[in-house]
Amino acid sequence: MHALGTVVQHYDWGSPTVLPRMLGEEPDGSPWAELWMGTHPLGQSTVAVEGGAAVPLSEVAGRPLPYLLKILAIDKPLSLQVHPEAVMAERGFARENERGVALDAPHRVFKDPHHKPEMVYALTPFEGLIAFRPTAEVWHVLEGLESPLARRLNDELGADPGFPGLVRMVGRLLSPWMGPAAEELDVFVAECQERYAAGLDRRRAYETVSELAQHHPGDPGLVVAALLNRVRLEPGEAAFVEVGVLHAYLSGTCVEVMAGSDNVLRAGLTTKHIEPQALVDCVRMGMAEAHVLTPKEEAGVRLFAPEVDEFALAVATVDGTAEALLPGTGPRIVLCVDGTVTAEATSGSLTLTPARSAFVPDDAGAVRVRGTGTVVQAYAP
């Protein structure tokens, strides 16, 4: 068992206080957005070896891990985004390599050749947008508005109904050539704000537009946001986001586990590069309702295991009177999210405090946890 040296990503939406306080460090005024644990080359963890030298985790693991584990501390909404399926990622990555697009170029779309399903596990109350509403509900939202843009979109969806028509409509909304004029977008947003203030919201759609307009005024993604399911997770709940599902995370602190990829196609609510046509090609129906997971419980350990090969999450809480046994074989990462716990396997033991983590090799056997606190374990099921 090895203590991990982790990587902090300082994206502008991150909280300046949550991650430093979890780590017992002084905030420095910058946004601490994500804490990465894994072997992804854009933020690989390290392991201290004999003599004190730090080496990349992949050298100790022997191969790249199939998953990437993170803590997200969200102070401002993230961009609307979608993650590609495997074939699209492979082709897009190869195409951009052939064109000589640098991996860190602002207009680079595919950072690696992998797909990226992901799951979030809430540590605090967590809000997000996940998947398009059913088309009947989209109509209900649009019909509650009288602005010219809302009426036009309603007519477009009536002429081209169903999920494919909805995706094509979103592509036009985000297009720099076919998107709404600034004036009609402003009228749409103002009407949403008025309806929300008057208590006339419809499934939190107008609330969402009103909140996001404070951060991204004049962004066509505000309209798209109204068409997505608004999801709230309480601490201890989890939601799965399939590839091809449009989403945005709005607030809260969570653990996120995903396939080992950093591929993001952005759809708005950002100053970063967006690709409307790539987005249309990538988006698929996914869920009409956001996929909040029901865990399976085994001997006091909750297992969140969506139908993917790359990752699952085991969550255990101990109170000082009994220990918990985490399942799974293969390479694992154990992360403390609350309290002080000791994780023990045949390869040794480590005491972990919040945001501290350990790598457990393939052959280390089951991990026993004791102490007082909560840990999550990422593993390939």
C-alpha cells in the first residue's frame, strides 16, 4: 500500500477554500477545483519509493489505471459538456494528431483516444444538470414563455419533433451563424427571470436560467440549460453520466470517478472553445431522466456500480467500534473523505485523513478499514 501524491487543478470554477481545508493547508486565494488521483498524463499521481524519491504511479502500478478518481469543489457552474463514445474519441484523437494540434492548444477537442463515462458521489448537497428533459417536458417549459425566441424554438421542435429534432435545434442554438441574436436572447433570459421571481417556474427551468445568467450573460447555453433535467443529490447519493449525455455541474463538493480520459466537448456556459457540430455528432439520447444510482449494500459497504467495465465505487463508514472490508481485486485507490481512518492490506497499512489517499496493488488482498470516518474505494469491477 502506497500513499499517493496528488495533483490539484486550479480551474476558475473551483472553490478557494474547500480543498485546502480538507488537506489541512492554508488557502492561497486561487481556485482549487479538482484533486486528481490516477495515472492520466495530464495530472498523474506519484508514489514515494525507497530513498524518498517520487515516481509516477504508473511505474508502481505497472500499467495505466482504467479509471481516474477526483474530488471536485465547485464554487461556480461548470460548462455545458458531453463526453464522446470510444470510436469517436479514437478517430478524433488520431485526426487532431495528424493535423499537428498540440495537446494543450485551446482549440484541441480530443485529449486522448478514450471514452469517458463518469459518476459523481455527493459529499455535500450537490446540484447539476444531467440529460435532456423528455420532449413533452421541453415543450411544457417553452410554452410557459412568450418571448419570440421561445416561440420560435417551440415551432422548430413542432416541425422536427422527438429527440433528434431537439439535438438539431440545440446545434443551431450554439452555432455562431444560426444562433440567436443578442437582443432576443436577452429577452428570453429576462422573461425566465420574471417568471421565476413571480413563482411561475416550470420544473426549475427558469430558476436555472436565472442563476446561470449571473455567471454567463449573453451565452446561448442559457437556453440549452433550460432543456436539461435539474438534479439535486444529497450527501451519500450518486448519479451516473453516460457518454453522449449533455450535462453541467452547478454547485457542491463531490467525488467523481470516470474512465481514464480528459475528453470534453463543450456546449456553452464557458469562455473555452466549443464545437457545435462535434457536439451534435456526440450527443445521444442517454437518459430521459437523470440516472441516480441505487447502491447495493454488502456487510455495511455501499457499492455504486454502473454498467461499465472501467470503474465502480465502494463507500464505507466506520465509527470506531467495528471495521469494514472493502471489496474488489486489482489495482485500487482508497480515499478518505471524512474523519481519520486506517486502511490495511497484506502490503501494509496507512492512516488517512480527508483528501488523503492510498494506492493498493493487485495482489494486496482485501482492504480493511477501521477508525472513525468515511472512505471511498475506486476499482474496476
